[in-house]
Amino acid sequence: MSAVAGAEALLSTDLAVGGMTCAACVGRVEKRLGRIDGVTAGVNLATGRARVLHPAGVPVADLVAAVERAGYTAELAPEGVPVGAAEEEPDERWRLLVTALLAVPVLVLSMVPSLQFTAWQWVCFALAVPVVTWGSAAFHRRAWQGLRHAAATMDTLVSLGVLASFGWSAYALVFGGAGDPGMRMPFSLTADGGGAAHVYLEAAVGVPLFVLAGRLLEGRVRRRSGSALRALAELGAKRVCLRGADGEERLVPIELLLPGQEFVVRPGERVATDGVVVEGGSALDLSLLTGESVPVEVGPGDRVAGATVNVGGALVVRATAVGADTQLARITALVADAQAGKARAQRLADAVAGVFVPCVLTVAASVLGFWLGAGAAPQAAVTAAVAVLVVACPCALGLATPTALLAATGRGAELGVLVRGPEVLESLRRVDTVVMDKTGTLTTGRMELTAVTTADGDTDGPEERVLRLAGAVEHRSEHPIGRAVAAAARERCGALPPVDGFAATTGLGVSGTVEGRAVRVVRPDGTPLPPALAEAVEAAGDAGRTAVLVELDGRPAAVLAVGDTLRSGSWRALHRLRGMGLETVLLTGDGQGAARAVAAELGIERAHASASPERKAEVVAELRAAGRTVAVVGDGVNDAVALASADLGVALASGSDAAIGAAGLTLVRGDIEAVVDAVRLARQTLATIRANLLWAFGYNLVLIPLAAVGLLNPMLAAIAMSLSSLLVVGNSLRLRTWQPGRGGSARGKGARR
């Protein structure tokens, strides 16, 4: 249960609802909950969950009671249990097995006249009785519950179909001459038959058999659709090796781990929770959590996420977050929230399904009356009416959208794309303009050394020597530029020499003595420089970099260019977005030089520089006013307003909480190409939903009239009805194996780090 901000204090409560079998059930539960003042509810058939918004004064017990009055079971959904994770009941498998053992002989004898021995029909009748009563008990019970509440569902249709077929067969056996010992009965694919001396026991047993089998298979496929969320929930470590203040190690359950405690992660083990590396160095496999395929190197001071796998050396980590505060828990919660929501297409399907069953009952009654009024044999009229009842399938309507969303959000989580709700996928499909922040989004957000230029005629050796001396002085500096120079020097030159007489002047630079040389690393102050160095300073400014001057013994020796560098996949990501027909816009708070340089490097034609948070929101509003559907990608607090004002906000998980809170889509993995994957996944998901709904509507539009005119046997109608749901769910399941693809070349300036 969680609080929802608003004018009134509303609580959000998830209920696990049992007994729902079709979209008509969804409508009943939502309507019953909606009768409580101030309560709104969204029910998801695929997950069996109801997300209820209610005033704080409405207790959960009242919500549960309302669902039970609708004829279903309900309980507070337990925390930490993945959506859609319920396993099939053993009773379901046992009931199907016994039903099949009893029904198969009836089907064979009814459909193959050459096997019909003396009194075969009475044997079939005896076998059919337990199928119609015990095997179909769940259908009858739920149909009766619906009748008590003046409602009709899919179970009403199945129950009526089974009882009508069995009732007619019992009448024919006792009063219609079908019970004569020498009776032979041909099998017909249509409603035409042999008058009163004709039994439909194959329909009476075939309908429950195929519906039970279809629902069992459907449940298994639906559970596979939600397997990604269950996999996320199971990623976390169960035990952790704590290290005490005395260095002693002990293995304890993960629940005993507290923030601030240190724990050991050995090679091959999972990181127990989010934290900061204290000792050791290693590589972490993030693929199961973020979708990144390349292990990431970490060392002292680096942040690590729980559930990632240590594939290198041993680490000692200080826990910074545990339980529901970890990145894994937040990811799982976001996916669960997305799967609990409803898309507009689903709301339409649920609305249609709400009147579907009453309409089918009306059609079946009309068919029965028409056939009898036209002078047809009573058994043919009953058969046509039963076929109408059985072939109608609101299940497919109810499952068309939620199963696709279930599979898509799970697959998105595996790829490092977290969708806040179904409406996000709908918005993402319509996006035609992507506005990109620069720092931390297209770029790494870290200062790095990008160029070293030495003076003409320098006699102090190659650039590595100058960099080594400059890095030794900057090693003592806390400035981002100094840290970037020192890091590059260590990487290129190895261990750095000690520095004597270190001094730092705010706004100017640092100085010191290294190996007997007086070294200064300062900002150029306009003093004339050798041509090569002057050109390097100008080039750095044009590229949006910061130029620093290295002086050795009072003489200009080199210019170092330092700046934020592009992410490795930025060029490829924007290239692919443009290839999909989307316009890209750069929107940054940096100056014109940096904005122009990045835009030129990435091929972006429209760039807005020196933009304040308010100006960013204005640019987004201008684009939307021009008829554009805008997605904004950002990571900072200054992007939060633009993210919230766009049609869709996309935030990087490494960004600020304000940006993530304002976004509808969060990219867990550091690869900016996840934006492209998200767009393509949204398009594929909506295409799958359209195909599902087309099938669900088309199936009923075609087969109900066929059944009404007597061209469909009830048993075949049962098979068609079961296959209809399976096809919809199976089509959705294809999203679980969807591959993003990597179109576009990686070559280009933006592909470099």
C-alpha cells in the first residue's frame, strides 16, 4: 500500500483477485469497487491484480468485501511477490487429467460410427455424467455466482453450453428414441442431425475438456510472459559475508545487512546490495540487471549495484542501501507498476467485453427461437444455440492487451529499459522528435583529457614527459580539470613522481617542483604563446573544451585540452533515431561552443545552448505547439521541468532523483542506444496489441454468425474458442524473445571515447 499525492489523501492498494476468467469479470470487479465513494480501480486479467485508489478512510477490508460481493475472492497482494507469479493449482491438472480420461472414449465413439457397439450411447452417458458435474463444476459454480449477482461471464456461456448439450442428450436417450440398443449416430460438423434420436454427449464432454486444457495452457503461457519480473525479483543475494571491525568474516542472511556495514564479494558471487567499493578491484557483470554485455571495471570509491555478478577479484563493499531502497528493488517496483496499468486499447476491449456476454446470450436465444420458428428439428436448433454459446470468446478480448504489455515490460527490463506504465509505450510510439540533453546524457559527464599539444621546437621530450610532470602536480588538486589531467597521466605514463612545494591558486591553477623542474599548470591569461600553442587554445575553445597551459621553468611547454567526452554509443544512437524518421534536437545549458561542437560531431542540425531549466521547458512547449510529439532525454535536476512538460520524459538511472521522478521511462543501462531500443520495442508492442485485437474481434465476428446458421458443431466451437485465447497469448509471448537489433554503423567521430 502506498500514498498517492493529490488534492485528497489517496492510498494505492493492490489486491490479488481470484476467479476471474474473462474481460467481463474485469468489468464486474471494477464496477463493484467503483460503487464505493471516492474509489477507482483498474483490474488486470493477465496478472490477476486490482490496483485500487481509495481515500484513507476506506479500509482494505471494505475493498475485499466489495470484490467478494461481485463473486470473486480477494486479498491484499503480498509485498515482494512478483505480478503474475501464481503457479497453477495441482487440482487443475488433476481435474483435466480425469476429464480427459472420461471424455476421450465419448468423443471417439460419438465421432466414429464403426466403433459404436450395442448400448454404446449409455456407456457414453455414464462417462459424461462425472464430466458434466465434477469436471465442469468450476464453470457451473462461477456461472451461478454470476447469476446471483445479475451478471454473466465466459463461465456462463460454457456452463449453459454444457448443460444444454447434456440436457438434450438425456432427453433424447429417455424420450426421443436415442436410447434404443441398436441406435447408430453419424457425426456431423454442422448443426444438422438425426432428429430427436440424436445425442450430443461429445459436445457435453468436449466443451469442458477443451476449455480446461486451453485455460491450463493459457495460464502457463501467461506465467512465461511475466517471467522477467520474477527473474528480477529472484536476482538478489540470499546471504551475505559480513566483515566486522576486527576483520572477522561471517555469513548471515541478507535481511540482517544494514547500511554502513562492510561485506565481502568473492569472484563468482553476487553483490549483496548497493554500496561503495572500499577495497579491491574487479569487473562486474551487469547484464542481468541492466542488459549491458561488457563487464564494468570497479575499484575503491566506485559505486556498485546489488545483484550484479563479480567476475574478477575479491571486493570489500560498504552498503549504502538495503531492501526496498536498492536499485534492484526500484527496478522491480517500476516494472510491477507498469504491468498493473492499463493501456487505452485495453480499456476499450474491457468496455466491449462488459456487454459481450449479455449480447451472446441474446443471440443464442434468438437463434434457438428462429430455428424452431422456421420449422427446424429441435435438436438442430439446440445445437446451433449451444454452438453460439460455446464459440463466443471474450477471453481473447481481455487478454489481447495485458499479455502483450506483460511480456513487453518484462523484456524491456531485461534490456535496461524501465517503463512506468502502458501509456508510456503508447506515447513512445507516437514520438517524432527526441530532445537530448548533453552533459551526462550524450556525454559521459566526466572531464577527460582530450588533446596534448607541445610547443614548436620543444626540447623537453615527447608529450608524455610533459603530461607526466603536469599530472604529478595536478595529482594534489581537487579540481575536476586537475583530476582529469592526473588520471590521464597515470594511465599513459604509469606511476607519477612526487611533488614539492605544491600550491593552488583559486581561479588560476596549480604549481610545484617535480624532479627539479618548476611546473605550473594554469589557465591561459592572454600572454603571447608560440603559434602551435595559440592554435591549440583557439581550437579547444571552438570545440567547447577547456585549455590549460603547462609551463616548465617559466617557459610555455604545452597546452592540454580537457572536456566532457561523448558516450561511446551516442553517434550510433542518434544515427539510428534519424533512420527511424525521428528528428533529434540538442538542448543544453552549456555554452555555444560546446553545443556547436557536439551537434556537429553527432550530426544534429538543431541545437539550443545556454538554456536554463525554464528555457528548456519553453523549447519543449514550442515544439509541441508546432504539432510535434516530443520525448526529452535527460539526467539532471535542471532537466526535470523539461522532462515533465514533454509528451514523454526519458531519464537515465544514473541521473538525479528529480529527473527520474519526472520521467515516464528510465534507462538503467548506461548505453544511450537504449532509447532506440525503447522506441522499437514500443512500436513492436503496439503492433502486437493491434494484431491481438484484430484477431479477437475478427474471430467473434466470423465464427458467431457461422455457429448461428448451423455451420459449426459445438465440440469444434469449443476447440476454436480455446485456440483463440492461446493464439492471442502466444502472439504476445513473442515479445519475450524480441531482439533490439543494432542497425547503423558504429563509425564516425561520435563513436570515439
